[in-house]
Amino acid sequence: MAAAKVLVSVSPELRAQFFPDPAALRALGEVTLLDTHAGLAEALPGAEVLVTSWGMPPLEAGLLDLAPGLRLVAHTGATVKPFVTEELWARGIRVTQAGAGMARSVAEVALAFTLALLHQVHRFDHALRGGMPWARAEDVPARHEILGCPIGVIGASRTGRAYLDLVTALGARVKVADPYHPGAVELDELLATSRIVAVHAPALPETRHLLGRRELALMPDGAGLVNTARSWLVDEAALLAEVASGRLDAALDVFDEEPLPVGHPFRALPNVLLTPHHAAGTVECRRRQGDVVTAEIARFLAGHGLEHEVTRDLLARMG
């Protein structure tokens, strides 16, 4: 495998999570570590491979002119939309990403959310922590098992498919709404017939507020919404109205405004389960992301095909 000049623009904290064994990076060639993206312009000259992380500035002509030998951009996260520009394609620079490493952990959080909503764990916890008397804390809506539960999955993405595998293995009855998925059903049918609806669609112009007031109203009383994907997909104001009324429950890892303001109404509702956009933050997930990146770089330098390449067409469908 040919050696290469590899610039790793990843913070020390994330580097330790993605690449706990520094030898994995050093094996790729001459590696330069950049602690902040602020120094990117100074570090780019001579780079042939650029490893990116969250917060990367757009890779526009001015930056790319500094690295005429750049051949590959390998992102440690999933979506590359914030920084990939047409200039990369015009210069023949290839792009890959590590989203495949994140699917399992996000799917597991979505499963945990699903089980919590079905068993009313969120309501019990809120009641007991809030000092509610035991007898009142016991008074929650009917609880359900996942075995035989009608679950609707919006989007058969990598994470959506991983979630499907998990809930199907536990005996759920699943419907999928996705224009590219064989056997998919219409969104309205899925919403009207599911006890839990899990959102795993990409954030595209056509999926903006895919679930708005009309769509949420189709969900049965007592149903639950799980969103570990993007807040872009759900009209937050419409969802807030539904959960504030008590008609629906929700488990959310993503929000229109992050960090979620301390005074946000979601925080006070007993039928809403919240996590701070960390569904992909497991130790194992971070290591898989790093493994995906190093393996992709190794394949590229050896002249083999990339397994997770982002093309123009794929970028257009990427959240």
C-alpha cells in the first residue's frame, strides 16, 4: 500500500474516541494531527488525504487551492453536506464517510425509546422524581409489550434498517414508509395503524416537516413518536401541541434548537422522554467510525474501491 500524507482535522477528544490505537492512523502514512479546524488553511498544503469531523468549514476553491494533491476526504461522521462542495467533484477528489458505523447505536437508542414508551417508563420516572405520591405515580395509561406491537418505521435508511432488525427480532409487527423500500406502505396508513412511529428518514427539502399537524393527528390516541434522526422531519410546534394535550407520547434525541433551552415546554412534560442528541455516542460506535475511516483510506491507497463513497447523486439524497 502506497504511503500518503494524511491530515487528520479532528479534536483530541474525538481522536481518542475514534482512534484509540494511534498506530492505526500511523500505518496509513505520514500523519499530521490538527486539533481545531481553525488551522486548516495552514495545515492543508501537501495533504493527499483529509480526515474530517463535525464543524468542518466548506471545502471551497480557496481552501482546495492550498492542497492541489488532495485526492480523498474521509469524514468520521455521517452527512457531509455542510462542507462538501461542487469544487471537490470538479477536481476529482473523492469523498467517503463513516455513517455505517453509527447505525447500530442510534437504532439501539430508538429501540430503548420504543420500549420506554410502550412500558410508560418515562411517566413513572417523571412522577417518582417529581415527588408524586406512590398511588398517583402508578396511574399511567395502558402499557404494552413489543411482541405483536404495530410499529411504523419512516425511512429505511441504514439506521432504519438496523432498527427494523431489532424490533422485528423482538416480535413487532412492522410497516415501512419509504419510496425506495419494497413492500412499503403509504405514510398515512402507517401513521393511522402504528402504536409506535419511529422516524429514520433523511433531512431533504421534500422531507421538511414530513410529520406536521395533519399527519400527527392521524396517529391513534396513546401512540408514541420516536425521533433519533432529525428535528427537520417533524413540525416541533405541532408535536408540542399533541404531547401537551396528553394525546401522544414522544421520545426525542433531536430538537429545532440545540442545546434545548432550559425553559422549553418539552422538559416539563411527563409524557416526553428526552436525550441531548447523543444517540450515536457509544464507545463502540465511535470506534467503528474510526475503523470505517481507516479502512476506507487503506482501500483507497491500495487502489481498491471505496465501500462508503459519497457521490454527487448520493449527496443529493443524504440527510
